[in-house]
Amino acid sequence: MKRTFLRYLWPSLYTALGLLLGAVALLLGGQWRRHLGVIEFSGGWLGAGLARVPQPLRFSAMTLGHVILAVDRSALAQLRRHEHVHVRQYERWGPFFLPAYLLSSFVQLLRGRNPYRENHFERQAYALAPRRRADS
């Protein structure tokens, strides 16, 4: 029980931020559900707006602590396993996850590599949870 509590407490700052953004998504027509100890938000006007953001800033889903935010249900279904790897990374790294993630991207950028695809945390998530195909 103590270990479970700490697993949620350690990244709680990011979870709070995710819940705040999720509340905005709900106010703009989004939906939520709880799945395997994680709160997932998807859809609505916010999701539709984020889906239109130009590259390279566009994303289909992102994780903040124990919260996953996705542009729509389809993206959430396709990326759920990948995003759950990020949840476990937040549990491991706690408040240091986001700075470490950004540092990894910055190092890759300095090396002339793709700051998203070559990011240590993304590589781990892609390796542990390959993206689910839409037709599967």
C-alpha cells in the first residue's frame, strides 16, 4: 500500500497539471475515463484544435504523470500502450522526468538528430510498446 501511494505521489505535480488540462478538455466537450490507474482525456474542441497544430509541434497524445491527454479516442486507442510506458517513466523519475525528457531532446537536437524520435524516453516507449495499427 505504501509503495502504491508513493508511486502516485512522486509524479503528482505533473498529474495535477494533467488534471487541470483535462478539466479544460472536458469543458470543451472532451471525454474521460479511468484505465489501469490512469485518467485518460480525449476529444472535444481542444482535441480537434490540437490535431490542427502545425508540425513539428503536433502530437496525438501526451502523458503528464498519471494523466493521458489525446486528441481523440482513436489516437488514444492506438497510443495507449506507448503512453502507459511514459506513465511508468513518470513513476520512476517523478519530478525529474520532464527536465530529463527535455534534456534528452535538447542533446539529440545538438547532435543533429530528431529530438523526438531519438529522445531516450521515446525510444524506450516505442521499444516496449509498439504502436497499435488502426485496423487491428
